[in-house]
Amino acid sequence: MATFETILVVDDEPLVRLIVKRVLAEHGYNVIEAAGGEEALRICRERGDGIDLLLTDLKMPGIGGMELARQVRAILPSIPVMYMSGFADEAICIAGGLENRHQFLEKPFNKTTLLGKIYAILSQARTSPLPRMTAKSSAAPASSQGASAAWRQSASKRG
């Protein structure tokens, strides 16, 4: 079952990256690994819109997951982000600004939970009314109103 969607997995623990990569690859996802924030940013700059999801640990040396997501979204504005951590609970997620629980995966997690959350967030991204816009994409509206104008234009076409 090939999905051809590409997930950037960022975690400073090699064993976590290995397990996540193996599970996702077995289920048809293309996986790119990064051991930290700087490497992940380099990959995003090089690959551009070829990344469909950022899956990142919240607590890492150097650039943490929340800051990494902010910087990645400066490069890939519409990329969905899912955070994972063995130290976080719902209060930390809410205080940290996560929009919903679908964006958080508490370690340790099982294969079913990982795949279910990945599927949910990618499905939501596919059905979003906003076009996928990237720094390299020509899909960005020419107006200075950016994504808001694109959403209004898309909504008006749907009636």
C-alpha cells in the first residue's frame, strides 16, 4: 500500500528514528530522518515542497520542536506538524500552543497510534481549503493578502 507521502522525522534519539522510519516505511510512507533541528531545516530548504509532514520531538538539544516547526513553516507555510515527546502531557501541549491533540504523540506509543495520528493529520491536510503554498511554489497568490485571499477565492468558487 504505497502512499508516496513524505514524512520528515526529527528526533535526537537514533532508536526512535529507526523504529518510526521502519513502521512508516512498512506502510508506504517515504521517510526522511534528521537528528536535530539544524539538519531538518537544511533538508526543508533543499527538498522544498517535497515534504508532506513534519514529525518532530518537542525536546531536543539546540532547536526544540516548537521552534523548529516555526522555522520550517517560514520555508513551507502549509506543512502539517505533529509533535512527539515522552515528557509532555495535555497541559504542556496546551501551554505550548498546540492546536489539538491530533498534533501530539506521547512516547512511548504503539504502531496503531502512530499510524492513526499520521493518517488523520495528512487526511486533514489533504482536505484543507487552503492551497499548499511553499517558498518555491507558484501557487501563492500575487496579492499581499496571502493565504486569506486564497482561502476566500477558493471558498467563493465552491459556492
